[in-house]
Amino acid sequence: MTDQKDSQDKTHFGFEQVKVDEKQDKVADVFHSVASKYDIMNDLMSGGVHRIWKRLTIEQSGVRRGHKVLDIAGGTGDLTMRFSRLVGAEGQVVLADINDSMLKVGRDRLMDRGITGNVEFVQANAEALPFPDNTFDCITIAFGLRNVTFKEKALASMARVLKPGGKVMVLEFSKTNNPLLTKAYDLYSFSLLPKIGKLIAGDEESYRYLAESIRMHPDQETLKGMMEEAGLSQCKYQNMTGGIVALHTGIKP
């Protein structure tokens, strides 16, 4: 499976069919809307479990002192904050996000915590990363790939800017393998999540889109194949919470 497009100029925005050149702006509108409440909503949506998923990602990254890390769709800076401590003064972390509202929230949050010296903030499109070839030791994208219009382009762009031997890590909502869990997850996602979004963030539609975008995202095996097609090797994935989330990894040969 490639990016879900039914024709040359159509793609999915959640369950809706939109023109390819409209999706980026529509996704931007969603994240402009939710940026200020993003952390609160993450905790409510996942019951705080997103912190465990991210911690496991950090633990498996292999990032150490002096490394250069790219955190794509870094949003409010959860991963960047932890990577900043790992790489130390000799290393660097680039928090990249296509959405300037999310980038500002992340920058303010990290500055409030005194994390500035080894962190750079870059507004960038994952499909065309503005960095030289072979720049980063590790690249992460957490809960962001499903919002990218052309995922193959984004994965190829990541592979290009990754150093040989470096690791790409994709943490993303995925497909459950338990029918009962799937049923409960669907009920929560489509019935409760939009209502929580309306109550807390005053935005029901954006959270309905986020739920739909999860369902339209490629399953574990498909995404693994896409990473291999992008030129990464040793591609594998680890299911978390019954497959609600999966961590995919790949190495640049």
C-alpha cells in the first residue's frame, strides 16, 4: 500500500477526500486549533500512557552524548527535551515541525525549562527536509507521520539526511490485533474523543479528524515495507498496548 490516494490529485483528510494541494493547509488548521491544549489532550486521550510510549522510544534510540538528533513533528517538545539531556553540550537536537503554532508552543515550553543551548527549532516539511545528506545520528517522528500527505517522500527524505548506521524511529498509532480491543478503541475514538476535544479544547471537529487519521494510517506491515522501500534496512516494529501504537525502526545501510 502506498499513500491512500484514489486518483492523481486526491488524498484522504481523515475519511474525507480532498485535493492533494489542500491537505497540508487543512492539517495545519487542525494543529493551529489544538496547539495550546495539545499536552492536556494527550494526557486525557491516552490516560497518560503516551509518556510511557515516548520513554520506550527514547530508551531504544541508542542516542548518546555528542549525537545529532532530528525530532520531526516535534510539537511541544516531549522527545526533544529528553534527547537534549542525552546528547549533552557536545550534541544537538533539532525540533522540526511544519506547523508554526506547534513550534512556538514547543519553543516556549523548552525555554521555560531552561533547555535552549543544544536545541534548534526549524519549521520544516517532512517531505522535503532542509538539511544536508548524512546529517543526523537518529531521526524520530512521533504521532506525526499519519498527517503527512506523501509518506513515501517523508521516509525517503529522512533516509537521505540520516547518517549511515543511523536510526529512523516512527512512533505512531497503528492497528490492534484483538477484535474486542479494536471494538472498544473504535467506540472511544469516534464517540468519546471528539466530545473530550469539545469540552477541553473547544474543538470537536479537529479531534474527529485525528481519530479518522489514525484509521487511515498504514498498518504495521505496510509501514515496514514503506520504510524498506525508502532505503532503510533492518526494519522492524514493536507493538505497544495491543497494537494501538507501534514503534517502527530502520537503519541506514
